[in-house]
Amino acid sequence: MFEIRFEPDGNKIHISEPMTLLEAAERAGIIINAVCGGAGTCNKCMVEVEGRLVRACQTRADRDMIVTIPDTSRFFEQKILQEGIDNLDRIDPLVCKHYVNITEPTLDNLRSDADRLIDAVNDNSQAQHHTCHNHAGTSSGTTTITWQLLKKLPSIYRNHSYALTTVCHDGSVFALEPGDTTQNLHGVAVDVGTTTVVASLINLQTGKTIAIASQTNPQVTFGDDVISRIDYSAQNPDGLEQLQRRIINGLNQLIANLCEKSVIKPWQIYELTAAGNATMQHILLGLPVEQIAQAPYVSAVSSAVNVPAASLGLDIHPEANVYVMPSVAAHVGGDTVAVGLATAMRHSSQINLALDIGTNGELILGNSQRLLTCSTAAGPAFEGARIAQGIRGAAGAIERVHIEDGQVHITVIGGVPPTGICGSGLIDALAELLNVGIIADTGRMLDLDELPANIPQSLKERLIKHDDKPAFVLATAEQSKHNQEVLLTQRDVREAQLAKAAIAAGITTLMNEFGITLNQVDNLYLAGAFGNYIRPESARRIGLIPNLPLEKIQFVGNAASTGAKQALLSRQARKHAEELGKFLEYIELAGRTDFQNIFSEQMMF
Amino acid sequence: MFEIRFEPDGNKIHISEPMTLLEAAERAGIIINAVCGGAGTCNKCMVEVEGRLVRACQTRADRDMIVTIPDTSRFFEQKILQEGIDNLDRIDPLVCKHYVNITEPTLDNLRSDADRLIDAVNDNSQAQHHTCHNHAGTSSGTTTITWQLLKKLPSIYRNHSYALTTVCHDGSVFALEPGDTTQNLHGVAVDVGTTTVVASLINLQTGKTIAIASQTNPQVTFGDDVISRIDYSAQNPDGLEQLQRRIINGLNQLIANLCEKSVIKPWQIYELTAAGNATMQHILLGLPVEQIAQAPYVSAVSSAVNVPAASLGLDIHPEANVYVMPSVAAHVGGDTVAVGLATAMRHSSQINLALDIGTNGELILGNSQRLLTCSTAAGPAFEGARIAQGIRGAAGAIERVHIEDGQVHITVIGGVPPTGICGSGLIDALAELLNVGIIADTGRMLDLDELPANIPQSLKERLIKHDDKPAFVLATAEQSKHNQEVLLTQRDVREAQLAKAAIAAGITTLMNEFGITLNQVDNLYLAGAFGNYIRPESARRIGLIPNLPLEKIQFVGNAASTGAKQALLSRQARKHAEELGKFLEYIELAGRTDFQNIFSEQMMF
């Protein structure tokens, strides 16, 4: 049994049989950058052992070791678009501060410590230019004090002073800070993706984003997609707890990171809002997920959930509220509601279509009269998974492919030699190979003897056999960093084809249900990090997005994150989100007889 | 270091120096009956050690021992009146149950587990003869589900069945029980006295009291009165925690006792309401108490406080609500508000005076227009404390004294030989000795040579010297159990005189403030266990209660307990209590220049 300690984290694990430091770190909950997948070629996983820099993937943990992991070697520095569109009417957070002078008790004023605090808050709230909504307009209509704060009230008064700043949530005072700290009012909005987690530190007075931090969802070691994580939870007695601990630890790392960047203390974060798919939200809250994966597939809860930070183990103010977005169904979660919120589709007379392609694909179609939504099991192909040389959008990924005059032009993230292909590169490659005729509309990669006559020799040379099936060389061995070709295989084409067919069939089903045809769609909103990097022409060519004029297509960025931010900043937005969760009509594709036919039709490129 | 284990409790303590088993038991949190105060004379403290029955007060814990304490030797079997008057408009508890058939999810109904539960509760609530107020009329207006229950929802459905009984508090579902358990709906109302704690198990559907249990407040080992307990809290770093643990353990014993008597499980108790003076309520909630004893004497909180049972460590349903009554000031607590609630003084056009004599004396005077309240530091003289041979109202206590034709007639609780004197006996003795002229109106016990001529020789013989001061023999050595006289000493008279003067001065001050004289008082309500046992004639004679005709005097029993019970049974009563807490005008006697004069005047009998 060896003990491996990771610094500066201080995480320790005990292992009984040797493994690589990369694997050991993963077991300790630390995800090390390994663009090459542990092949020993990318040198992204450098760690320090006994005073020497070594590659974690090539170094065996076979004795007691202390391993120091520099920041630069931690997780994929993914090219995530971290900002979305903004649609806020006005800033009206549920958290507020009041600087108050509490009267000292005298024989003429023997009101309790709590009553004198409430008096001061109410006076101050009314004295502001506009009456503070958190005291005038709370659900209960009155100002209260939490029990945890009541315990501290007498000593705070008597040890500090009676000049204090109150921190309230929805009319409930939960913290008291000595002096005037009203200028410091922050919250965090989190987009908990299956693959990537993005946290934004927000100034609740200005609405401005102070800092952003992101990382791979630490649950990825339990599986790429939600189904494998649900399986893990179902098959291990403490599986749910483990998954929850992973995401909480991950969020705490992001929060620490945000605090470091902004010189704010964790206890100065007074609320956190989170949007994710239903499974991610359930796990975050420690709610069972098995029923999400069992027919007929339902959530434990779809309303918004509020819990105190301390009960989840989140390192912000222990009494801070954690607001988890309302969702629609087991496979249409709070992230989709957040997209709907951010794009304000509920308030539009135009017919809009929102498309959020992440690990799955979620759709919303409609207008203020009716909004339909569905989820398609698109799978993570466009995030690089299940593609032979698929990698995430990190340095070394081919992100763009253009074929002209028999030449294959590639663009690689970071301008380095290519090591794999990411989603946008995959879509480009498919579109270009369809255009030149190397891939047929059926998705079949043609044999050399089937190729159209006009194909230049330079392209023919790239058409090779890989495991007895056709494959196309996107980057030659000479071009690539590790002297290894980057290929697009027949199987890759089939994976992408299934994914695009699922999304396209979802769109068609929703349009049929709504009773419109494509030309009636006024706007297509492409949400998600992914949306921002694809070339719409290519996506349109392969049928991933519908054949709409480019001027109707709008990139809305990380709209899920934007929605979470809006919920953080506005009581009104939160109300809209709750209403939206109920207003959205869920269309279960599995329950429709027409879906299989439509899906088959959409398989063609 | 010896280990002493107490059975059947299973409590263990480790002691380093020998002490009596009586003291050791107290350290282990078990209060053993010891009417004689550990003198070895009452034989109430019998315990079993190594197969033999021994007196706990006379047996040394000087080695490892296992001590079995029979129920009959546990705490004073006080003669506590455990029922009060009842003033409930209608039963309308905040807790309710609904037997529901939750729809199973299908492809046509993919609503979440939570939503389908809420649908079922709302349907059931409306289908009842009268709409259930806990769902139609909650503060939020909607039915919600607690986070803790959400975690269990999917497995309860799928492991049991969809036929379940919901348990809700104020519209929030916090428990689900398989099958139909709607007939089982209980709560507990507690009167947390400084000296005695009374717990009542209530059927929340019928309003009936199912079982009552009482015991000495286990905090008494930290001092008789609130001030000594506040001192203990101030002087020990974990003093407050210790005090809180004591009362929580005590309540848990009472709850166990109630459950045993009624064959109900602790988790079937769905709410607990508590009334006590401000200090007792603060300690129960773990709130600081030092500021209650420091000028100008204020509470941390005077509104009602709601906390989950689990956070206090109370052994009822962990998510059950604990409601602690609103109070008025540092020395006018939730018990006084409960008395005001039970006597419905707020709704009376008559002028009423309520008098609750416990360890202190609290008063309310007024009508629906104005209600004044104050607290007098009467001290626990009438509960037997600070009286030479004072004991509580238990077996062996002289509870009644009557002097006629030179003969002293005494009545002893339990009909046994007397061992001491309790409150009602003390008041009788004072009144009778004033009547015959042995005690002067100044409170001085006359010397033999000062006595009026008509005093019979049989009484003169009872006037002896004790510690060089006069004392009167209430029971002779021959009469008494232990061949020891029961005396009323000069010092006892002074103690009683101070206490009665404090109460009388309080009453006079309130009447002055209200602008009335005694003949304008329509009703005098005597509350508290004590009130029920005194002879009003005697209490009037010594000036403890005002000189009102007997028909205006009404015993209202343990009105604090009644008020707690009303709050448990009725949302409306709880609303009245909150309003009453704000409506009651607190008169701080220490702040009044007239009080000292009035107090001096009232010293005369």
C-alpha cells in the first residue's frame, strides 16, 4: 500500500497496485491536463516529484510519493465561451445590504436585540431612494432574522458596535458585518454542464461579472454522459454521494479561484444560482437520479429548489441561499429553462427556435402563445467523444477544415501541430467531404473506385483504409506533432450522422407539433459553448441545423449561464423562470409514433 | 477513576473522587427523589446496587458500580396541576395529513415525483368537507415539499406504493407514510418552567390531551432561579450549551414517557410548541442569555421562533417544527403571553388581572383597550426555596395550617408524617400567626413577653428560639417522621414578606399606571400550579393577592401550558399570540421612581 499526496491541495490517496500519476491524481479528485489522452506526447501533464519535473501520464506511482501539481497542468484549458447575451430588465436581487445604526437598549427602549435590528432595517429600507423590495415586497411581507444569526446577535452588538451592515435574503437577515460593507455585495451563477462547469462571480449591485472560472466537471471520471453517471449512482451504495461530493468539490475549487481573482472572501458570496440538466441539478442537490433513467423517465422535482449553502457543503456564506433553477422534465433541465429565460422567447410574438447542443441537444420552439421543448439523445460526438481522434476544443484540436483546389486546409487551436479533432472541425470536415463527394449523402465514405472522376489526386491519396474501412487523412503524419495521422473514419461519420439526425428529427417533430414549416421560423438561437465555434454553413450543410438564411441565425453564447446570472440578479427573472418551467410543453420523442420515421429520414445528409 | 453506570437509562459517568450516588446520578443527568435533601431520612431515593436496595444519598460511589434506579425513586412526584382552562375557538393546527393516491408516471404524465405529490395533496385538500387551511391559506399560498423529503421521494414511491399519507406543516410536506395514517396526528405542548417542566401529548384532530408527563427542570442543579443559570452560562465557556443540553435531554425524557404512555412513536409527533420565561426559551433555543441579566435587561429575540426539531436535538420527527412562543421583554416571557392567550384578556371589555406566581411573579392587567404587564422578582420562596424547612409540594409537605382554640391543625400531602412546608402551607401559617397575633403587621415574630394576653398557653409553648431568633413549631418532633420539629422561622417570615411585597407592589404599580383602583378590577385570574393550592383567604390575609371578594377570584390552572396547547392546535391562536406579544405594554419596575415607595408600603402585612 502506497500513500500518494498531492500538493498544494493536500489530497491523499492510498493505492495497493501501481498506476500512473495521472490515474492516481484522478482518484484523488484532481483532473490533470492530458490533451494526448495519456500518450506521453503532449507534455501538458507535467508534475513535480522529488524535485524533478515529470510527465504524470508516464510516471508510475509505485511508492510513497509527494506530487506537486502546478496550475498550468490542471484540467483542460478549454476554449469555453463564458459569456452569453444579456436580457435583464432591471437589477433586483433577492440579496440586499443595509448599513444601520441600531439603537442601544435603554430603560425607555427595552425592545429585544432582534426587534431593534428589524426596526433599523425597515427604517433604512424605506429611507432609500426606492423602497428596498426585499423588505417591502417579500413573500411574507415582513423582515425576519435567521435562528443562526439570532444566536450571535447579542455578542455581535456588544463586542463590535451598533453600527453594522445587515445582509438579507428575501427579507430574512442572515448575516451582520461590522461597519459599512454595503459596497460589497456579490453572488455566483453556475452553469453545471455534464462536461464543463462555468462559475461567474457577479456584482449584485451593478450586475457586472467580476470574474469567471471554469473547469471540466469532475464527475467525468464516472462517465461522459448523464446515463453512465446515473448507472454509477444506481450500482454503488454511496454512488450518489460520491457524485455529489465531486461536483461540490469542483464548485468549491471554482469559488476559491473566483475569490483569488477578485480578492473577495468566500463568506462574502451571499447567494449562488445553478443551472444544469436535470441529472446534474439532482446530483448537486443530492436527489436520487435512478428514476431519470428508468422508463417512463421522470425527475424527483422540477420546481426550483432553495437550500442553504452549508447543507450542501458549498464554501460560500454558510447561510447563503443556493437557488437551483426550475426544470421541465427528466431530460429538459434547468439549463434549458435558463436558455429560454435568456432568449426571452416567452415574450416574443415571433416564432423562435433555440438549439442548445452540449452533451445532449435540447430544443425550444414557439412564441409567447406556446413553447414546445424536447431533448434529443444526440450524444457527445460533437464534444469529441466517441470520435476516433476526437478531443475537446483545446490546444491541438483541429477546429476548422477547408478543402479547396484539392488542398486540405486545417486550423488548429493554439496554432500548434494537430493532435485530434474537435466538434467544429468534425462538422467542417463532414461538410467539405460531402461537398467534394468523398462522403455520399447516405453517409458512406466512398471507396477509391467509386469516387467521382473530378476528385484531385491529392485528395484521393488521403483516402486510406483504417481497420479495413475507409478513412480520410485530415492531417498527415508529417504535419502532426507526434508523427501520427489525424483521421476521420467511417465510424466517425456514422456517429456524427446519428447525432445530427437526432437533433434534426427533434426540430422536425417540434415544427410538426407546432404546425409550422421551416420558413415560418423567424430566428434560430444557437446556444452553448459549442454553438459559438461552428461554422453555420457547415452545420447547415450536414443538416445539424436547419436550412435557414444566415441572417436568421444568432449565436447566443452560454445562454444557460446567462439565465442563471439573470436569476441571481433579479427577483422578476426568477419568477419568469418558474413560470417558464410550467409553460414549456415537454414533447417526449420516445412516445411518438412519428419520431422513428422522421429520424430515419433525417439520417441522410 | 470509577465508572458508575445507571440502569435502565444506560447513562455512564466517570468520577475521580468519591461522592454519594445521589450526587453521581445528578451528574449523569438523572434527578433522584430526595425529599429530605439527602439527609438519609425520607427513604425516597432507594436504588439497587449489587442486588441490594440502598439509599442513594447514603451510599458512596467509590468503585465501579452499576446502579439501577426504579421509577418510584425518580424526581419529585410533584403535585402539579397539569391542566388549565381551555379557550379554543376551533381546532386548526398548522400540521395536517392527507391520504393520497399518487398517479404513477406514464408517457402521458411525465410530471416530476414532486409535482404529482403536490397535485394529489391539493386535490385531496379541496375534496375535504372544508378546504384544508394549510394548503389554501398558507403564508406562501402554495404547497411545497422539503428538501429532506425530496431526497427520499423516489424511493418511497417505488419501494412502498403510491398510496401514501402526507404530513404537512403550513403547506410544506415534510413526511410521507405508507398507507393511510391520517388518524394518527399528534403534537406536544410544553411549559418550560424554571422549576418544573410539563409536557402534554395532544391529538391534533380532537384537541384532546392524550398523556401528560412532568419533571423537575434538570437545570435546577445549576441554580434555583433564572439569574443563577444566566450566571452559570456567563461563567462557563460551554455553560449555555450545557444548560441547553439539560433541558433538551429533559424534554426527550418527557417525550419518551408520553410515547410509552400512549403507544405512539417519537417520529409520529409532528410539532412541538413551548412556552417559558424568556430565559428558559432562550436556553431551549441556544440563544445567549447574558444580556437578560445585564442592565438594561433585554432579550435577544421576542418574536416567536420556529426551528426544526432535529437542529435542537429533540427526539420527535426530525423535520417537525418547534414553535417557541413570542414574549414581551427580558422578564416577561412566552409563558406570560401564553397566560394572556389562555385567559383571552385581549378580547375582554372587563378589567382583568392575571397573576402567575412561579419562581417569579408575572402580572397582566387591563382589557381589550390596553394590557399592561410586569415581572416582579418575587423569588422562589413560595416554591419552598430559601425557607428553612421549605420543600416542594410533594409527599410530606405541610400544605395547610389552621389554628383554632389554641390548637395547630396541619394537613400533610400524602397523609404521611410531615418533613417540611410547601408554599400553600407557608401562606396559611403566616396568615394564621398574623390572625392570632404571634406575628405583628411589621412581620416581626413577637417575643414571649410581647405576646397579647389572650394567646393560649398551647401556642406560647410552640414559640421557641432557633439560632437566637424566634421560631414557631408547626409540627412537633413527635408528630414528624424523623423526630425533628418543622419550624417557621423569623427569617422565613422575612423571605415571604419580601416576595409578597414585590408582587403586591407590582399590582399597585400596574393599577396606578392603568389609572384604576382595586374595586374596578372585575376578575383576578390565578395562574400556575401554585395558584391552585393556596387558600385565597390566607393569600389575601398576607397581602399576596389583592383584597378582592372571593367570587372575583378564578383559578385558571397551568395557563402557560394551556396557551402552548392552544398555539399547537390553532393557527388563529398563534396569530393572537404574536399580536399579544406586541400589544402587551411592558412596565419596567426598576425604571420607576414610585416603585420603591410602593414596595416599602407593601412590606407591611
